[in-house]
Amino acid sequence: MARAAAPFLEIVRTIEPDQLDLPTPCTEFDVRALIAHLLHWGPSLEGAARKEAVPPGAASGDWAEALEAQVERTLAAWRPASAWEGVTTMGGSFELPADLVGGMVIGEFVLHGWDLARATGQHVEWDADVVDHVHREVARSADQGREMGVYGPEVTAPADASTLDKVLALSGRSPSWPD
């Protein structure tokens, strides 16, 4: 999870205030709204590691500092092996396997990190094993994600596409955004 979060945090640290209104590949969000989304769900994803039903939150103050602090708390919460065991919730009463939720957190860092990087003209890379892990997790939850409105319809990726491009396509993103 930390190896997925590191590039994500580098992206966040270099977003300029004049980029907050730019569109993102996550079509319902501009950069500002995507950051708000991440801050909104961060406490629930952090609480999920401790098997606590923490309602979504709202951040105040500097968004970059708030998001970096939330990511650090989330990483700390998911560090113990016990966070990945059993079942948990994401702020409500519906239970999910903890390892599925942990995989979703890693996917959030990669997918939304890519969204923010593309929107703000940054280049981002993750370790191949991180991307492979996210590919397995997105493939595992893609149908459920689409039913929940988390992912869009799958985009066709070329047979020779990179694993990251396959993950993006599976999640409903066009790897060539904006195209």
C-alpha cells in the first residue's frame, strides 16, 4: 500500500491551485472535486482497517496537507496484518472482506493518482508488482464496482497494452485520455 501511495502523494504535492478546476478522466470530477472525494472517503477507508464503521468526513483547511495527512493515517491503519483479516465496513453496516477493501484502497491510490496526474499534466509510474496487484484487485471487483457506479463501462484495451492501461480500461477509463 505504501508503494502505491508514494507516487500518489508526489502527484498531490505538485498540483497547483490554478489546476483545481481542470477536468479529470474520472468524468464526474474535476481536480478539486476528486480531491474532495478522496478526503470525504478517507476516514471510512482508514476506519475499515481497524474494523470501525467511520462515516465519511469533510476536510477543512489546506487540501494538500489534509490529503497527505489522511493518506498517512490510512497507511498506518492498514499496516498491521490484522487489518487485512476478516470482514470490515466502509462506514456503513454492509460488510466486505477486509482484504477486498484493502485492495480497493490500493486501487484508489493508483486509479485516482493516474486521474490527477493526467488532469494536471504529470507523468506517474508505479512499481510493476503494484500495478499487477491492482490489476488483480480491479478484475476481482470490476463487476461489483460497475453495479455500485464506482467504475464505468469497460473500455477495450489493445492486446499489447501495458498492465496499467488494462487496469484503466477495466475500470472504465480511457488510457489515452483525453482522446
